[in-house]
Amino acid sequence: MTPGGSEGVSAETLASISTPDRVETRIGVLEFFDGLPSSTTVEAVYENLDLLRGVEVFLRFIPAASLYAMREGQRSVGVERSNQIGVVDRMTSASIYLTANTDTSYGSGFLDLARFGATVVEVPPNSLGFVNDFWFRWVADLGNAGPDRGAGGKYLIVPPGWDGDLPDGYFTYKSPTYTNWLLVRALDGLDALRAGLRVYPLAASADPSPVEFVTIAGRAFNTVHANDFHFFEEVDAVVQEEPLEALDPEARGLLAAVGIVKGRTFAPDARMLALLVEAAAIGNATARAIAFKPRDPRLYFYPDSSWKMAWVADSLEFLADGARVLDGRTLFFYLATGISPAMAAAPPGVGSRYAWTAEDADGAWLDGARRYRLRLPRDIPAKNFWSVAVYDTQTRSLLQTADPHPSLSNLTGTVRQNPDGSTDVYFGPAPPEGRESNWIQTIAGKGWFTILRLYGPLEPWFDKTWRPGEIEAAND
């Protein structure tokens, strides 16, 4: 060996594994003495590391914060127990709720398996529902896309650590968390939901209490997660409630890096608080860029289009070629709620498919002061129905206009077709003359985006022989 070197190792190799005395980076000049970082460099890199981990926590745990905010929002209007279900005939823009649809009747509630133990959910025929755990992971499909295949059935949701008997006569699923979100769409209407939906503890199955249905349509409440420091408090609340084993060690380690640890009070000091405030701002900006202007071409339906997709490679876990598409996961959970194979990978004619955009045909953001037209070619491939709804880019919820249902659907029977069978949807602050039935109002001074939904999507959607037009400026 030679002092400061290594016999037999080339100078090029030594240079590649060594650290210069001075390195200019975006976080400043980093200084070293023979590879040992100076005190100012140590401080700078740890500040940067804490910030990076804060941003990563924001992007990775949007699902948990989102579901926590939804539960708290529903609690604020009286949906507090497992056998209380919030119901809507048609969702309105009064509530702040990520990209809710205005077309189907549904019930929403939270199963508290810690309090009630194993819980039975009976769903009516011709319903479409699911259960998601409190980390916003899929647990079960119910109804048409579930094992009852639309005939109606009894589902048993079992809490973590359950060691009791599992009785026959149920479709049984074990959840890794105590809190679970239940959503059931009633395709035969709200009366059918009220008549057929039951939620009760397994222990009370001989004499269950009736479900209390709480009307939440038209009520002003918020279910959207925070985009500031409070985001981390929302995630911490989920960590404290749920079993340690519900997350893998890698996820727990990332949360611990910013001070979120089960069994400990989340109380960042002044330095860490300032970093997490900044991390939330950067994380929110990153999520918005990914959601509205993704750079990954796999997140677009067509190479020359602005229409974006909810699911990458039809994967419930956002997997493509064996790798997690991280931006795809962020895009979905920043704009949407509810995760189910019925949405991600159902065959033609089953479930639903969504496409959204916030851009016009020239790639400019949609402007609430301007008039636009979206042309849907003839034979829209939806076995059940299609709809187009408009959303607020700030809240990602239904745009609050004079119409509490800012959408169009062929269910109304009033949407006019063109002579060639195509359908034009108009957007703008005022309707074009003679086309009022095909118009959705927007608001001057506000941005907006739209979602095209196909319920029971047919093969031309999947093979892309049918595709929606781009949103174009309309002067007619």
C-alpha cells in the first residue's frame, strides 16, 4: 500500500470512488476534508434529507390522509357508527368530495372493527360496491363485481388478529386494519339501497339493529385531505389507530424518519416543523403537476391526446412491467377515491372506466371564462350509461355553479345528438344559443377539469376504435 492510495488500482478508479474537496450542488457548495464532510455540509445534507423524506411521505401517504379526511367529514354530518350509512340520491356540489359523480345513488360508511368486531354487510341485488382498508387498499368487491354477481349477498369483514370461528353462509374477507370504508352504489336507486343494505356485528346476527340512513346530499362538509402541515397529522392519526403490522417496515421507517411513530406523540420541533411545512407545499405542488400534467406517457390514453387514465396497465396496485408506477399512484389518489378491481381491470361490459383532462386541444389549461366543445363520436361505448362532469381544480370536487349537478348524462334523456349520431358537450359561463341541453356551466376566473365516465364500458373503448375528441375552443 502507498500513503493516500492503493497499489494496483488505477487513478481513474480511485477518482470515481473518491469525493472532491468541493462539490457544487442545488443545495449549495458541499465541502470535505479527504472525504470527511465539514460541519456546514453535514447540516446542509441532513436538512435536505429531512425535506426529501417529508415530500416522500406526502406523496406516498396521500391515500391514508384522504381516507382519514373522508371519515372525519362524514362524522361531521352524523355518520359516526358502523350501522350509520350516509346516502345520496344524486351527489351535489355542496360537499367537498374528490371527483364525486352526480349520476348514481350510493351509501357510504365506515366499519369500526375495533369496536364491533367481525361485521356483516348485506348488499341488495344489482348493486356495485367495495370495502377498502384505512390505508386505502382493496379488501373486497361487493355486488355485481363481487362473488354474489349481483344477486345480493352477505359479506363478513373480519378484523386483524381475529381468532374466532368463521361461519358458513358468508363471503368472508380479512382486513389488515380496524377501520374500513364501505361504499355501495345502488343501480336500482336509493329505495333499493335502503331496503336491502344491512350492516351489523356478527355477534348480533340473530337480532341485528337496523341501519340508520343519514341523508348527506346537499349538505356542506369537507372530506378532502389537507395540503399543508396538517396533512402529516392526518397520517399520524391513522398510524396511531391501526396495527403496526398493517404497514411494512419500509413504510414504517419512512414515517418514523419524519417523527410519525405508533405509540409516540407526533410533536416536531421548530426546525422539523418548518421543514414539514415546506415539504407539504412541495409535495402538494408535485402531486398537482403529476395529476394535471403528467410526464409519463403511460398515463395518457393516446399519444396525441390530453385524456389521462386512472389506472396504469389496468393494475389495482399501479404495477407495470413488474414495477410500481409511483406517479400513477399519486395521480389517482390526488384526484379520486375508491380502489377496486371493478374499476381497474373489469372486463368489457362490467364496472366503469374514467378519463379526465384539464387541458384544451392546444394544451392550455381550461379557462372558466371561455366556451369549449367536446365531441363524443357516435355509438358511445357504454352498456349502462355515460356522463361528463366538471370539477374545481382547487378542491378536485364538483364545481359549485348555479346547477348543483354540474354534469351531463344520457340518463336524462334531454341530451341532443348531432345528425351523424355524435354528441357535442359545451362548457362555458353561458350556454350557446339553442344548445342549452348539452351545456355545463363554468365560472369566469376559475380553472376546471372534466371526467368522462363510461359505466359498463364496451370493447371499442378498450381497443381504442372509439375515442373522445379533444376539448376545443367553441365560437358557435
